[in-house]
Amino acid sequence: MEYMKPEEIVELFKEKFNDSITNSKIEIKTAGLKKNSYSLIWLEIELKDFKEAVKLLCTIQFPHFAIISDNDTGEEIKLTYHFSLYYGERFKEIFLNLTTNLPKNNLKMPTITDLIPGAQTSEREMKEMMGITFEDLPDLPNVFLPIDFSKGVFPFRKDEKGIYPLSKNGKHIGGNIIDKEEEVKKVE
């Protein structure tokens, strides 16, 4: 197998997607007693080319998908898909983090489960916790939240749709899950 270097991978993405790559970075880290090095690639791409970028990644080598991380930045939701290439290859593995931004007024993006089926659980988590709609993802029951969880409330959000939204000064202003005071009946 021929291994691409991190710089070659970044160049490949930049050639294919030109202006759609809004940010890129390569980090070299060390770990362990022997201070073995490994590479992390960070690519930020516009939403319109996100799925095509995952397809390109699959042409290098079928990537190992780990998880999706999220960040509510106020105006948009930033999603980072964490992959690795050459998974399990000692001292050859490259971690690739592919990030895209979704405007809060249109939280929709294509699913990648047709390319990488193992992404389904993470996409369903983002659906439940952030309110993102993944186009062509089957509408299945909740994985993480109870079925009767309040509709329109997304626990990872930092705005009025989150559990504990922040006020303009950054302090929590209280929950938006309806508090119900129930009578406690003593069993005699």
C-alpha cells in the first residue's frame, strides 16, 4: 500500500475543492515514552462540498470514523467529523478532522451513512442533541434521549432551544423544560 503524507492529502483536497476549503492545518504531535510522532489534519470546508470531501477521503483509503463533535458558536453550529486514515498501521496513522458550519436558520446537511454506515449513531446524536436534520437519514427512535423528551429542546445548544439557555451576559437563565409539580400521594 502506498501511504500519502499529510501535506499531500491537504494538497489533494485544496486542488479538488479550491475556495471551498476555508481553513487547513497540519499538526505533528508526539506521544508515549518514546515520543513517537503522529499527524493531525484539520480541514474546514463549506457545507456544499462536505459530502464530496468525504467521498474523496474514501478514495485515499476507507477511513476509520470515530465521532462527530459539535460547537454552538451562536450564529451557527460547527460540526467536526473525526476520521483516521491507515487505521491500525503503526506510525502511519493520520487523523483527519473535517469541519463544516451550519447556519442556525437552516440546520440541514446530507448524511454520510451511505458512504460510512458507522456514522449513523453519531448523526442521530447530533439530531437529538443539536436539532440538525440529516437528509436521507432514516427517522428512527431516539438513541440518547427518552422518547417523551420535550420536543424542540436540544441539550447541547447554548441558545433558547437548549436546556439551560444563556442570557446576553452569559449567565444561565433557567431551564425551558416544563417543570411539573406533582402531588406526592402517601401510600398508607
